[in-house]
Amino acid sequence: MKHTQPTYPVYIISKGRHDTMLTSRSLARMKIKHYISVEPQDLLNYQQALVTFNIKPWVTLLELPFSNHGDGPGRARNWCWDHSISMNAKRHWVLDDNITDFYRLHQNKRIRVESGVMFKVMEDFVDRYKNIPVAGPQYRFFCAADQSYPPYVKNTRIYSTLLIDNECKHRWRGRYNEDTDLCLRVLKDGDCTVQFNVFLQGKAATQTVKGGNTEEFYHTEKTENWDKQAKYNVDGTINKSKMLEEMHPDVARMVWRYDRWHHHVDYSSFKKNKLEYRESIKLGIKKVPEGVNNYGLSLKVYENMNEVEKALI
């Protein structure tokens, strides 16, 4: 099928992960052009990685004007935000660097998507409304194949792959849980977030990919339970959960789940936030398409990976 490009620029924030390049390799396989923002000390390694993984045609490296500041990825995300504004973009995508694949959830099947059309679908939906500062796809592991889900959910958190309105008055802040904090501030304004279930992202679990926050935060924040032989630091996420609880004590609290600390946020108070059509749609100047538009998506079944690779050339 046609390899559709997203309307808005796509950014990956990456640090110390030139040897994996998970998100970029996935986007390159989908033939999506994108930027990777890296700190100066990593630039040469990433330049070589583009050659090693044969993804150079799809990637533009951006060298950040700072390094090893210890403040988390928010500073780099804000820098990319400004970069997209400089190109007169209305919105931009910002992605974590440990996403392995993207999927369409259709008839209880999680089908890997091999085109940027999924980003285009989400963009077109969000652009109909004037009060969606943040949107993005759900995690694959939160949508079980034997259950049914609505195509999207309003007013909850958006993680790892975010479509952001450049006119949003809130910016990234804090060392941890920046995405949850950003969503909560948006929701407390009465605006909406949209989490798509119809499209999913295959995200690697926290602390399972070296580099990034795993090296800079979670594995370095040693507590009495720290075991350097363990797969990950079970207490490495205490501070991030505690910070969110302190920033939003009205809705956030710490909980112990899945053998490590997490935050729990009660989003029930935001159910009243309603989507608002843009004036052009309300006045009938721009029509909302009737019926089902599949954007040219089709299901193809292959016998083996060799057939898949040939089809993607």
C-alpha cells in the first residue's frame, strides 16, 4: 500500500541507545521520515548507527545544545517543540526511543502497521477538534486480543507517542512522569486528551533497555533494596512516582504493582471534559466524512518473514 507520511513532524528523543535504535528502525521500516534529537557526546555514535541499521534515508539527526544535565527528557522535548514551531507546524509528534512496532487493533487482532497512514488517521481525527492538546496511541500490552475496546478513550494519560498541539500553553517540566503531568495540566484546564485504541504501540518495558532514563535515573537511584544483579532496580521508580504524587496530590498516589513502584491517577473527575468541534466543522464549512474511511489500509498475510521483507522493499 502507499507509504503515507504524517502531516506533522515526528521527533524521537534518544540518549545512549545508538546500539538499539528501536523506534527509529520501526519508523524507517514504515518509510516514515523523522528526526532524532541527541546530545553532542552521542552524535557520532548515532551517525554511525544510521549506516549500521541502514536507516539513514529516513532520519535527520538534530544535535541538542546541552548534555548530561540530569533534568530528564523534558528539556529535549521542549527543544523539539520549538524546532517544530520554527517550521510553522501546527502540531508535532514526540516519541520515546524504545518502541518496537505499531499496530492496528481490528476485530480483536493486533495487526502490525507498515505505513505512516496510522499517524495520518490520528492527525485527521484530532484536527477536527479545537480542544485536544495531547493525543496518541495506547500500549499494545494494554489491549488483550480476547477483549473488545472502543476505538478511542477520552481524558486519560497519553504515553510515549504523543501528538501535541504547538499552541498548548503547558510545556514539559519535571524530571519524571512528564507525560502524565502534561496530560493532567491539560485536563485540569477543561481540555481533552484522546488515547487511540484502534492504533497501538509496542513499547519495551521500563528499565529493560539500557541507556536513556534507565542508566541516568532508575539504575543510579540506589536504595536499600537495590540489587545490581537484578534485571532492574525495583526501587528505581520510587522518586518518579513520589514526584507525581507531590505535583498532583488531588488525583495521584503511589502504589506497588508488578514488583515495582508505580503511580496511580484517578481520572474520573475529568469525564465531564467534552470534545469541541472547530468552528469550520460546526458551521458546515468543512464536512466530517460519513461512513467508514479505511485510508487504504488492507490486511496482508505472509507465510514467513522473507515474504514480509520483500513486500517492504
